[in-house]
Amino acid sequence: MLATAAGYEFDVDRGPDWLWIRVRGARSAPLSSVSLADELKELIEKHFVYRVVLELQRLPKLSGNLVLSSKLIGELVQVNQHIHAHDGVLRLCGLSAENRAMLNVCGLDDLCLDYHTREEAVCGSCGPHLPR
């Protein structure tokens, strides 16, 4: 399902107890004037599911790579806090090794777990591959 908000477009899939949100990119408004956190929280509330895999492969990129700015990291923290307030979990997909290192440097590597694929995000990166 395609969902749109003021500044972003999302592909949303819903499975048993999970919500997968792929951020497709910015629409018409400049990124600086749009709160990704507010749009994601609204989308999560609409589906009433608090186990979320956020796929970031298609976010706008600089020099071919997604760069986690301090603003974007702050927005991910806001979304994570919102989800945790509902006893949920946020998992990220599609971050480069550099961006995973950035989360580590910021002390956020355990706050928003990052996985390479949707399957890893739902099942965890260690076997056996059963949903957690």
C-alpha cells in the first residue's frame, strides 16, 4: 500500500504483528521543513501496530549514500521512543556500514537495531529464523 504525507511517500506492508514501512523519498516539500518522525508516528498510529521495520534504502542520498544527519538521527530517536512507549520495537533496514557506525558512535546501536533485510529484521540475525 502506498501512503503519502506532506513531505514523504511510504510503501506500507502489514503482516501478523508487524508493520513494514519503506520510505520512498521526499515529495514536494523540502526535507528541512518536514518532520519524518511526525509522519511516521501518524502512520504507525493509523495501523495500531508497534512492531515496526523501517526500510531506509530509498531515502534521499548524497553522493550515492544515505547520510544520517543529526536531524535524521534525532527523528529516528523520536520514533523509537514513541514505539517503545507502546511496548513495541523499531528495527531498521538498509543502512550502510558507515551509517551503522554513526549510530554506534552516537550510542544508538542498541536503541534502533539495524538489519540488512526484512527477514533478518523480523527473525533476528541469529538462527533459527523464527519471528521474535
